[in-house]
Amino acid sequence: MSTEPASKRLVVEANAISLTFETADGRVDALSNVSLQIAEGEFVSFIGPSGCGKTTMLRVIADLQQPSSGTLSVNGMTAENARLARSYGYVFQAPALFPWRTIEKNLKLPLEIMGFSESEQKIRAERYLSMVNLKGFERKFPWQLSGGMQQRVSIARALSFDPAMLLMDEPFGALDEIVRDHLNEQLLQLWKSTEKTVLFVTHSIPEAVFLSTKIVVMSPRPGRIIDVIDCDFPVDRSLEIRETPEFLKIAQRVRNGLRAGHSYDE
Amino acid sequence: MTSSSLTLPARRTPSLVRHAIVERYLPVATMVLALIAIWYVAAVAMNWTLVRDAFEREETPYTISDVLAGTMDAERPLLPAPHQVINAFVDGVFGYPPLAPRSLIYHSLVTLSATVLGFLLGALFGISLALLIVHSRVLERSLLPWIICSQMVPVLALAPIFIVVLGAIGLQGLLPKSIISAYLCFFPIAIGMVKGFTSPDPLQIELMRTWSATSRQVLWKLRWPSAVPYLFASLKVAITISLVGAIVAELPTGGEAGIGARLLSGSYYGQTIQLWAALVAAAVLASALIGIVGLVERGVNSRMGAH
């Protein structure tokens, strides 16, 4: 990126976050001493094997789970206040659309809840549906759309109330490679045009390197950050960039990080 | 398939329609015919000694075919033949002015009003209970055992007590019957709706949380719509149960009016044909009620985008 991230406002400031579960098999350290800073407008990917705490980290930031210790500031407030102030839109791995609502009404649901006026709801539904290229599908029901289209609806829904951040938990994990590539390009466009801060959890190295300005590599047992990689490809990059040596170099560094996290394990 | 049906798929040719009807109703029709045949055979077998003894008492000579014919039109048969029941039913429905005391329509209307009122009360009560249970774990633990207990006492034993107690505080006629009916039918609705209100996907609940929705918004925009399939499944069970409740409630009132009263007086005076005609009326009523609930369900489903 051309602008210096450090000069921008911080939207996430995590200090020594730890989270332990008590399970039947004993204590599980989902997160151990995680510190992280994310500036406004960044696209941050969390990558790592299952159980490394990347989803937990996202959920802690979203106030869907509470850390056992550590301090966390989201958009300048506590995580709970940030949630109450509707500072973020959350996209799950499954679209989680409401099957009895049309696409348009699904998009309007958060707006209804937040008390937007009827006319404003209509304007926003139109704007965000066309943003994810789903104009003309307003009256369809979710089952009439493919998985990729449904996920685009859920992204539009998360953006509809114009939150400061977009939190995405493996949003394309259930989709096939081709649809995934296509959606990655669209997401990049969206990020560029909306200038949102995006936090993106993924399993896929190429996806992380292609999309991010910053890649957070995590490792399990206990869940922790083992590397943070800055990544500054031009904003108008296309999928072809994945063949360039720079791209492969970063992908290699991510892979090394993941491997290092695994070495003592098994 | 013909070429015209290929170019105009919306317009089915008559032969295709007829084919679909045959396919759909043939098994049902076969079953009905088989049952009627079995019924006739049973009517002959069960009424045989009755008719033969009558001939012998009157000391008239008789042939086997006389007895056979007698089993088909006895006045008080053990088991009336199907055509006798249908005649009595048709006569009860069309033979009298609708509000005459011998009209089946009159008695059906009496039972129907208690059924519908009981069903509405039961639905209201059942849904309210489900809401309380879903919103409070303490209430779940304290209410659920009582709800289950309430259904273990046979309603035949409870109905007279209800009628007497409610009569003592001045409640008579429609309301006591409806309360017994409601007492029976709230149960499947409460159980079904507890299941329905807790059926939303955890992701949908978390989404509501990320939008910081109030619990009222979660109820109206998520829990209610999710519970609709459960609601109709339990309403279909409940509507027949509330009909049974209304009929049972008519028995201890001494049989003034209603299908229950017809059943009671039919069995008192050995009027088996009247008894069976009242049963048919109850069956027709039950089917009609389920049909109405089904129609409402279809309407609601199509508005909710079911496929």
C-alpha cells in the first residue's frame, strides 16, 4: 500500500489476549498471549491449521466470545461496546440466510433491526445487491441461488449497514476453486471501493497472500501468532499475480511459518 | 409425451391430467372398496343370528336369501351395513332443516363451535407456555413435568369433574366443553412450539447478536418464522384432538346436543345406525378441519418461499 499503515487510526488493538476453555479432557488454550494491531483500511488474513485459534480470535474481536485475560480495543472502544455500536459486519462460513425471506428482505433484515427507514432500506438493498452483482435477484428466495451467490448475499448483508469493519470467517471455504477465485477478485474490488477494514480467516495460502495487506500466521496448542507478514501488492492486482516470484516468496514464508508451528507437534 | 406438451409445458394435455389423477387416487379408491367389501361381509356375519332368530321367533318360513337380505336392512343391527350408515348420514344431513334437533348439521355445528373455541384457547395457551419455557430455564424445569403430568390423567375421568366444577361457578354450555377441548389440545402445540422456537440455526442466532438485536426482535424475526413448520404439524394433531375433547365433553352433560350426545343416545337406545351416522359426521368434521389447517399451511408456506 502506498499510505503508511502506522499513521492511520488503529481499529483493533489486542494486548496479551488469552482464552482457555475447560473441557471434559482438561484445559484447552484456544488463545495464548496474542497481541495484534490492525490499522484502519487494512486487509488482514488469519491463517493456520485447525485449532490454531484464528476463528476464536475473530469471535473475540466480535464479542461473540470473551477472553480470559488481556485487553482489547475495537474501533476505539471495548469489544462489547463495538458490537452494540454495530461496528462490524460478520460473514460466516455458511451464508446463514433466512430461508423464508427473499434476497432483498434478507438484505434488509439488519436494517430493519437497526431501525432504518423504509426508503433508506430500499436504497441500500439496491446499492449493496448491485455491489455484489446480484441485481435482478431481489424477489428470489435463497434456495433458488447457488452457494456462491448466497455467500455474496451474506457479504452484501454484512456491508448493508456500513460498519467500520468486515469480519469474515472462512467465507469461501465451502465453495469450489473456480467460484472461490472469482469471489476473491470481487472481494478485492469491494475492499478497494468501500475502504473497509477487513479481517479474513482462511485455510488457503494463495487466498491469504492474494487478498491481504497483512498476513497473521497462527499455530495451535496453544493458539498463538507465530508470524506477521506485510504484503503490498498493487491495489489493482489480478489473479495472474499468483505466478510472480514476489507472490511465491511470500507464500513460501507463510508456508514456512505454518510448518514451524507444526514441527514439535505430532 | 406429445410434441404440444413439449412446446407448452404449462398446459398439460387432458390424458396426462387423467393419468395423474388415476395414479393419485387409484390406491386410495382400491383401499376404500376393499374396506367396504370387508364391512359388508362382517355385517352379514355379525347380524346373521340376530335376523335368523327374529324369523324363528315369528315362526315364519325363511330361506337363506331372506336372512341375507335381512342382515342388510335390520332396524337395530349389531353392525349396520355401509349403505344403511350412508343413508342415515345423508338423511341426517339433508332430511331435516339444519337447526332441527334431529339434524346432523345442527349437532355438528354444536360440536364444531366447542371444537374451534377449544382449539383457539388451546393454541393460545400452548404457544404462551412454549414462549415461557423457551425464555426461562427455570420455568422449563418447573413447568414441563406438570404439562406432561396433565396428559397422563384420562380425559374421560376429568371431563365430568370439569363440567361439575365449572357448572358450580356458573359456567355452562359452550365454555366448559371448550375448556376440556383446550386442555387436551394445548399439549402437542406447547411441545411442538418449544421445539420450533429453539430450532433456529446457531449461526442465525449469532448473526442477530452481531446486529445487537433485542430479544423481542429475535423472537419476531427469527424464532417465530423458524417455528412455523412445527406450528402447523402440531396444529394438525391438535385440531383432531380438540374435536375428540369436545365430543368427550358432551357425554357427561347428559347428551343435550352435539355429536357426543348423538353417540350417547345412540348407544343408550341401541340405535346403532344413528351411532354410526354420528361417527361418520365426526370423521367428516375432522377431515374438514385438518383440510382447513392444511390449506392455511399451504398459503403460509408459499408466502414464506417454500419449495
